[in-house]
Amino acid sequence: MYINDHFTKTGSVQTVGKLTEQERPFLSQVAFVGTPLPWRQAVKVVISLYCLVCPFAFVQIAKYATPAVSFIFALLIFSIEEVAVEIEDPFGRTYPVQ
């Protein structure tokens, strides 16, 4: 039985503590699934393109302050992306890769 089947049958996430011994190994496997590398690379490319195009939209609003506004905006976006990477794997790859 897969963990998704358990959620479908019970209809609740709170029932994870009530899993049987046969179902618990599937839950532990979920902890070792990371974000695929091509997805992370695509996100970085999209964020970079977005930060390159946004200054053109800021020119009418910020005028001479456009470089400063663009820098702060890019810093904010890339910082949020780095926080997301750390939240995904907070302790690094300390577990054996299978």
C-alpha cells in the first residue's frame, strides 16, 4: 500500500501517526526525495531572465534609481530562492544516496 492510498482512504493528513508498520517505510522514503537538478537549473534561469527584464519596467517608475531598485529586487529574489534550497535540505546530504 502506498502512502497516497492511505491519504485517499482516510482523507486526512493527521492520520500519519496511525500508519501500520507495513506503511511506515514508504513515509520514510519521502524524506529522501529531493528536487531534480534540471528543475533547480530551470528555476535559476527563469529567475535570472526575470531579473534582467524587470529593470525595463522600473525605468518609468524609478527613473535614475532604477539600478538600485533592480539590485535590491534581484537580491530579494535570489535570497528567497536560496532560502528555499536550504529549507529543502537543511542539513546537507548526510544520508547515503541509493
